[in-house]
Amino acid sequence: MFVVIRFRVVEGEQAEFASRLEAAVDVLRKQKGFVAAQTGRNVDDPELIALNLEWDSIGNYRRALSPYEVKLTAVPLLSQAIDEPTAYEDLAELLP
């Protein structure tokens, strides 16, 4: 399963945001079931930042948000996300 979390960050605050985002991913990376993470900036709207997380199951993703270190580092950042559904189940793997 994968999680797509989007943030709106003004350009002048993106360097500080990137540092906080990296710290959040570092703490999430240590959690059971973490597979991968990717971040990116929208090419048409440079204030739109996306964080894509891949987990082996929805249960592990949800449990990964509970440890103290995650609540201290990642949850404050994630609370700044655009309010929209974020978790997606895999329907098909499309490869070239």
C-alpha cells in the first residue's frame, strides 16, 4: 500500500521544511513495514510538495504513527498536510 501526503509550502520556507521532512522520513524509515519514501515538488505549482510512502500493509502504516519518536518528529509535520485522504491500496502493478 502507499501513502501520498501533499503539503503547500511557500518557497521561502522550503529549505527549513525539507529539513523537517527528512527528519520525519528518517524516523518513519525505522518502523516495521516501511518499504520506501519519495518526495517531490510539483512542476506547475512549486509550492506543492508531495511525500510518497510505501508500506507493506495499512496496519503497519497506522501503527508506525504511534511510537513516541514518531509523534515527536513526524506527526507535527504531517499535521501540516493538505486535508485529504492519503492511504491507497495497490490495485495493480504497472511496469514498462
